[in-house]
Amino acid sequence: MFIKIAIQRHYFNPKAAFYRQQERFGLGLGINQVLSNKLQLIAEITSVPGHELIWSTGLRYFESGADLGLDIYASNTSGQNGIGGLVADTSTNIGFNVHWLFRL
């Protein structure tokens, strides 16, 4: 039995980073395309005024019974958080994130 899942979520992702004398602001547009109950295609593009466009894309696997997930992604940012998330690198970087959800 096949279940067709066609859920697509769009989101806006405003970003700001401050580091010493540098300030950067960006506005991102992202999409999550649900491929199955456990797998999503994720992508984001962020415009940073006066700088190169920032992008990332990847796959997200989430095991809801274990509250555990994994992202594998490619991006042109020089970092994941802070100002590095708003600075374009000269090459494509590959990385992963682990998500562990816990309930209070």
C-alpha cells in the first residue's frame, strides 16, 4: 500500500549577526518538502545586502518514535551560527546536524 504525501512548507528566516565591528543582516526563504513519513528535502536561500547570496540544501531524516533526527546538507556558508552563517565561502561545505528532542 502506498500513501502519497505531498506536504510542502515555506518559511521566511530573518537573520542578524554582530561580531566586533561587523554587522550583517539577511532575509532567507526556505522550503521543506516531505518525501515520506521520515524523510524531508530541505533548502534555504538567504539574501545578504551587499554580499554574495547564501544557500543550503540537504535531507532530513527524523525517527519520531526515538525523538531523534539527522540532517545531511551542503552549503556555501563559512559557518553554521553567528556571523559565519551570513558569510559566503568560496567552496561548497558539507555537514550534518543531529536533532534530539526531549519532552518536559
